Amino acid sequence: MDISKKTITGDLSINKPETNSPYLWKYLDLHRFIYLLTEQKLFFTRLDKLEDPFEGVAIKILRDDAKYSKFFSTPDYFPKSFSPEEKIQLENERKSHQKIREKEIAKYQTQQYVNCWFACDRESMAMWNLYSNRDSVAIRIEFEKSKDLLEESFKKVISENDKKMSILGQEIKYLRLNPFDENLPKQNFRFSGLKKDVSFEYEKEYRFLIATTPLKTQPPFFAVPIEIKKLEMSIIAHPNMESWKLNNLRKLLNMTNLKIDIEKSSTLLRSMNFS
């Protein structure tokens, strides 16, 4: 669906993970963890700041990209059955597509912001390896216990922004986008930032998404206040975190007065010499 004033109504919809996972996980390096503790805010990144260039790009744009790429990839791109009129029409369509493409992509990507989680009943070594290091932590929340608190925080943000944004929470749908599958059936997304290419399927991503109307100045991120103490999160240290570093984090948590403990991951790994 298009991102416009007509589609942004201050809606709030936080949906249970379709996988029925009771937990959501977030893997954080030490600095992002400290930010969460000290600022007590959830960080929402704008889609154009993410690595995947297809984040938030409308499927219609990707479908047209594939269509025109097929016809214009070689000097003799047109089938012999094409009449001169059909060739001219297709060429004009392609030029029109290219003219608006970048503007449309910028609109989709700069008006959507995401806070991403891993939906699973257990921790993941793939997530540890990709999004953290042995000095990092994972936070785990129970969806049903956290839902009310998250909705309360999101409602405040929507109200403070004069309902110029909607916030949704749901699992990502993985589709064949890169390269684009021309046989892909039509999809029905409230917002285009709720899908990703199948190559990211291992992430099992649950995403909180902020979609805004066009703002005079589109901020690079949103930071949503959250009462950490009420979030009832568990903190798990990396399986290879050294004991003295784990003790440092325990001391840090004691200084916050949040009454949150940290436990070491129960995943067993061979001890390695990192010196």
C-alpha cells in the first residue's frame, strides 16, 4: 500500500507471532545494550539506513523492474511478434517507470522505521554470530506479558506526533524478491516494510514498524520510551563471554536499580583462545 496521508491514521496493531513463539529476542552489542538501559528507549531505524536495498520497496516496483529488465537487457530484446507500436509503447512505459522509480523508493523507505526481533522459543547461534560478538547480550521478552506495555508506549508516541504515524507489530513475510519471481502472486500488505527476500528467512523476524505521513523533516530514527522495569525482560550473555565481563555487567545492572539479573547462555561451545 502507498505511504500517504490517507493511509496513516494513528492506527496501532500489535499481532501475535504466527509461529506461536512465546518469546521475542533481540541480540545487542554492548553499546546498544547500554543505550537501552540508560535511555530506556526502543530504537527504530529508518528503512533506507538498512543494508538490504529492497527494504520497503513496493512489489509493483520490483515487478516492473523485472519486466523491463527482461525486455531491455540485450540489443535484440523484443520478441519478433512485437509490432513497432508495441515496442514504442513499452519503451515509453519503461521511461515513465524509471522517471518515478527512485522517488517512489525514497518515499517508501524514508517514511518507515523498524525495530526488529527474532521470534523463536530458543536462542540462535546464527543471530549471535551475525548481530553480536562474545561481549554481547540477548534480551528476551514474553510476547503476551509485554504486549500491553508496548501498546501503551506506542499509543503515547502516536498521540505526541498528532496521529501522523501508525505502528504495527507482526512477523515478516518472506518472498522471492531478489531476484524477483515474476510468478509471485499479488500480495496485500498494509505497509511495504513488512516483507523481505527469502534469503533473510533464517532471521525469523518479528518487526515493530512505524509508518509516518510525509514530514517536513524526516528524522533518521525514532526512539520510543519504554519502562524497562515493567518489560520483564531476561538478559542472556553470549555463550563465550568471559566470567569477569559477566560480573561487570551484573555490577552495571545493579547500578541501574532496575532489579534485572543477567544469566549466561546455556548453549555450550568449545572454549577458544581469543588472545
